[in-house]
Amino acid sequence: MSLDLDAIDRAILNTYQGGFPICEHPYQVAAEQLGITETDLINRLQGMLDKKQLSRFGPMYHAERLGGGLSLCAMRIPETDFDRVNDQVNAFPEVAHNYARDHAFNMWFVLATETPDRIDTVLQEIEQTTGYRVYNMPKKQEFFIGLKFEV
Amino acid sequence: MNESEITTLDDLDRKIIVATQSGLPLVSEPYAVIAKEVESSTDEVIKRVKRMLESGIIRRIGAVPNHYTLGFKGNGMTVWDIPDNKVRQCGEMIGALDFVSHAYERPRHQPEWNYNLFAMVHGKDRTEVEKKVKLIADMLGDNNRGHEILYSSRILKKTGLRLASAK
């Protein structure tokens, strides 16, 4: 695997997928831990963000605890109808991510609503608009959300 | 930590969430920048962020790696049909593997959809993902009544999470 990351970038990634200090000068504190300068740390993080090696840097929120609704939904759309349905589904602002997958269940999207009871309403609206069933698959139990990804 | 603590977010908390949901400012004093944006003090913002981390509103603070650009091109959503009374045990086993980033129990929709356990498996290519899935299947033994790997073929939409906006 050829990664455009040097030893310090790797150390940053492996050390700070969590536990980043919360204080007035957090980059300074973290940089000292890593044995580099604050400016170097900030520049490296910016570089990894620019190269999309990081999706983001900062607090990761627990969406369900913010009071909104969140669910994974799936649909089975015939290929000939896929583009039309895709446009209709994506037009809903509550559809956050949407992925095409190689399966009979070929459309998978995350629905995020401002209140939990809006999930069912939006889901029904999508069914009415598209003419296809939406399979609601909200999380029932969470076993792990990655933190240990080593590079 | 109890339910009421979890859900007690006031306007300032919400403003801080909105101000940081795309990331922590990459400047020497990021919390001072946020404080200015939400019209509060640096100390108050730091206090709020610490509190949200303790209560679990914030899962963690740090780098979120992009598996794909870091060379893990074979990301598969694996789905498993596990007896309901074994799903916790199996979920915890799968979740502990270092090539799995998320593991959830989700409802079945029988007869079309029999799978109740979802796990994102990461590998440098699909061959590696398939090897890892084989490993999981061996580990689960008879508790695995069927599984599939769903690869994503296209991203159709990707936006940030929507939050109730601060008043």
C-alpha cells in the first residue's frame, strides 16, 4: 500500500483519532506530545484534509443524542427506473448520504431528521413520490464505532 | 449519566455544535474562534465541549480517517443473518476486529431481507475484504445462517448531517 504519509503523519493519525486535548491551545499541547511544533501539526492536518486523507478533524457528534432522528433506509429499484428515483430521493433534504450498492437492494441512504418522529413521515413521502417501498433499518444496537484504524 | 443529561442541550450548545460540525478550526486558539462565532467566551466554550464529551453527545475529538484515500479501496458493507438471541455476542466479536469500523444490529424485513447484523469491513481491495469476511464467517460458525457483501458502486449523495438549527 503506497500511502502519501510520512512517519509523523502516521503518528498524528494513530495517536489522535480521539482524545484530542480540549484547552486554549490544543494544537500546542498535542504537538508537544508528538515532538513537533504547533505550526507543523496544523499544517500537516490541513494537508491531510486537503488530500482527503482525513474526512474531517474535530468533534464527532453522536447524532442520535442530538435529539434528531436518524435511520438507514434501503430500496429495491429496477435499473431502468434508477435515475428517476435517485433524483427524487436526493431531492429530499433529509437524505444525508446515499449510496448505490451492487445488490437487489441497490439504493441505501441515511435519513436525518430534526425530530425522531419525522423519520416515518419522510419515509412515507419518499414512498409516495417514487412509488417504491422504503425498507427502514434503524440501528437497534451498536457494537463498535471505529477508533482503532491504524495506518 | 442519565437521559435528562443526555438531552439537555441549550441554545449555546447547539450553536457550538453547528459551528464545529464541519471541524475544529485549524488555528492556534480554535476555541477562541468558536467563542467569537457563538458570541460567548473561550472558557465557556471549552467547558461546554468538555461537558458534551463527558455526556456522550460528542463521541470523540480528533482525526476521522478516510479509509478510501488511505489505501483501503475495498470497503464492503457486510450483512449477516444471526439468531436474535446471539446477535449481541456475535456483534461484539465482530466489532472487536481491527478491520471492522462499524457494527450494528438492525431490523429484518422478512422475507425480502433476513439480515440483522451489519458490519463495515475494510481491506485494500475486494479480495482482501473477502478473505476477512471468510474469517468472520469461520469465527461465527453455526451462528451465521447466511451473509452477503454489498459493495458501493457509486456515491449518489453526500452532505453533512442536518442538525436542528440554533435559535
